[in-house]
Amino acid sequence: MYEPGKPIKEVARELGFAGVSEIINVASNKNELGPSPKAMKAMAAAATEMHR
């Protein structure tokens, strides 16, 4: 069964980064920056063929 990662605030506190505001959470396959423009273009191109 899938177990999600710890909340970012908890990890920051454990590692001594509690006061840092610029932490990006990439745990559990998260990407705070969103998909890359190249990925978006590839998905849009593939969307027209999804029914096949």
C-alpha cells in the first residue's frame, strides 16, 4: 500500500530548516513547478490519438 511522504513542514523542522521559506517539496513524486513546456507540448500532440 502507498504511504505518502511526510509533510514538508515536518521534514524542514527535522532537518533544521524550519525558518526557510524557499523549500520545494519533491517527495512522493510531487513537482511544485508543474510539467515542463516540452511535456505539455508532447501531451497535447498525443491527445489527438488517445482513442486509438
